Amino acid sequence: MEYRSIVVLTGAGISAESGIRTFRASDGLWENHPIEEVATPEGFAADPTLVHRFYNARRAQLQDTAVVPNAAHLALAELEQHFAGEFLLVTQNVDNLHERAGSHALRHMHGELLRLRCNESGYSFDHHGDSSENESCVCCGLKGTLRPDIVWFGEMPMFMDEIYTALSHCDLFLSIGTSGHVYPAAGFVEVANEAGAHTVEINLEPSQKQSHFKEHIYGLASECVPEFVN
Ligand code: BV8
């Protein structure tokens, strides 16, 4: 079948083979820190030092020279480049591996690890080094207003209007490397089904939303995604 509009959703599983830990695997990040402490506005208000330290560690890990895009990231960039129809890649991931693989039509719905945001003005900017609550904001000069430019639990994800518009008229929805735990991303397959799209799950194992997908491909993203795309 020739598709005319593709939406791809990726989660932590697509970056696992690049060396970025996933959230719910046994060595998952959350296990080292309860979600409430490091990925909620309340956690940040209670202990900004801990939260800055949590994200500084992840920012440093992401900039380790061994962490590079894998074949799955590259295959999606290739698909975007050669596909003549509409294409949107939505990622829950906050790493920069899709960009580094060459993806352009990309939206980070949960924010980006290599950016900070001013709590006062909402101004966000690239920041690859450590962050702390002692830094002054570049926009208002105030101290203590900077936070990671990340969407925490209880906060509204980004680009939602654009994403729902794309989902409501796509004819192929491809979900890769996500456990289907976290909403609203986990609900995207239902919107795509409503639009009559062919819905495909590529994952290491069945996700929480497995029954909503028309096609299932289980295995390593770095093998299954290039195979599916080519
Ligand atoms: C919202 C940034 C409403 C942080 C993340 C109570 C209070 C408030 C909200 C809620 C609540 N109860 C429920 C909710 C909703 C909540 C939610 O869904 N909670 C869950 C836990 C039940 N959602 C929210 O809060 C969202 N916001 O609802 O706002 C609102 C409305 C109006 C106005 C204001 C607000 C916001 C959610 C965003 C949270 N931020 N990330 C950070 O990264 O530090 S979520 C976090 O989980 C990451 O983004 C991650 O990507 C995402 C999802 O996880 P996955 O990507 O799926 O990763 P996971 O490890 O789970 O799975 C990996 C999969 O890959 C596995 O299945 C594995 O088998 C597979 N895999 C592994 N290796 C491979 C592989 N597959 C292929 N190949 C491999 N090699």
C-alpha cells in the first residue's frame, strides 16, 4: 500500500541500543529515583539541587562519545528523506539522537535534555553543560528561575495540537520502543485507529497498548525498524 501521511512515535526503547537507559527496565532511571522526586514540578520545588543533579547526570551521559544514533534512528531519518507524503516524527525522548541521525520533521513532546527554561518567562535555550539553581537566567538575570526544559508528570506535553492534527489524518501510525505507560502519548494509537490508519507496534515486547495495534513486530529496534522501513 502507498501511504500518504505517516506519524511515528518513539520512546526510550529506540535509544536503548545507543546506551541510553530506558525508564522501566530493571536498571531503569526511575528505579534510582522515585518519579515524584525528580520528574514532577513538586519534586523540583522541594529539592531543585537533586533534580538538577539528576538531569546533569543524564546530560553528561548523552554527551558521552559512545552514545550515537543507532540503525533505528538512521532508518527513520532515511524514511523521512525519501517519503513523498506528509511525515511527522514525535518522540517522548529528551535525547538528541533523532536530530543527530538527520531527522528534521521532529517534535520532542516531553522536552529536551540539552535545553533549559526560565520559570519566570518561559524562555528556553540550548544548554549542554551542568545546570544548577545558583545560575542567573540569561533573559531576566534572576537566580533560581532556571529548570530543565523537560515536561514533567502533571505538566502538559508540547506540540499537542500539531500532533493530534497529524494523527487525525494519518494513514500509517508507527509506534517504536515505548511501553505505552505514559499518557497522552499512549493514547495516540487510538486517535490513529479512529482516523482509519494502519497502526504498527515495533517493540522488544508487547506494550500496554498492544491490543490497539493492527500489526505487531517484536525484536530489537535497530533490526526491526530498518527492515520495516526498507
Ligand atoms: C499530563 C520527561 C495533564 C521526563 C516524561 C496523576 C497526576 C498527574 C498526571 C497523571 C496522574 N496519573 C496519570 C497521569 C498522567 C501521566 C501519566 O501518564 N502517568 C503514568 C505514569 C500513569 N502523564 C502526565 O503527567 C503527562 N501530562 O497528563 O498532563 C495536564 C492536562 C492539562 C494541563 C496540564 C497537565 C506528562 C507525561 C510526561 C512525563 N515526562 N519524560 C524525563 O525524561 O526525565 S515521561 C517518560 O516516560 C519519558 O519521556 C519516556 O519516554 C516516557 C515513556 O516511557 P517509554 O518511552 O515508553 O519508556 P519505557 O522504559 O517505559 O519503555 C521502553 C520500551 O522500549 C519498553 O516497552 C521496552 O520493552 C522497549 N525496548 C527496550 N529496548 C528496546 C525496546 N524496544 C525495541 N528495541 C530495543 N532495543
